[in-house]
Amino acid sequence: MYSYIGGIMPRTSDINAAFAAAIQQNPKGYRYLDTDSFVMKLRDLNWHFSRADANAWIERYQPDFADKTDGQGENRYWILRNMGRVH
């Protein structure tokens, strides 16, 4: 489950901020992120998600992002669908 380290309790809104900060734009203009970049941004804000936790959060709270991962693994490649938005 999600956890944090340190004396200051992280805010839930920090999760959304970390997600938004992890989004990049590829040369074709698509907005995307990978699980590891989201996890790293979360750690910067004192949240510690596993890859599985991060993927589950994206699936639940970011329905406009589709998993476009090639092959297996927990470091997924998420891309914003056409006309989608960050929630």
C-alpha cells in the first residue's frame, strides 16, 4: 500500500501534482508518461508507491490514459487518448 517517510504527512493533492509533473510530450505531440517517472515524482513529494500501486492509481483516477506498453512488466507506458485530459 502507499506509504510515506519523514515527519511531514504528504497531501493527497501531491499525488495529482506528481502525476502532472511526470507527463511529457513525445515528438509526435502525444502526452505520455511511464510508471517509473510517476513513482520518482511521488518520492520527491514524500509519497512512496510501488509500481503496482502507481499503475493501479493511474487506472482508477486517470481514465483518459491508455496503457500502450509493449510486452510485460510493471513499468508501463501510458499515453493520453485523443481529446482526453488529466484529471
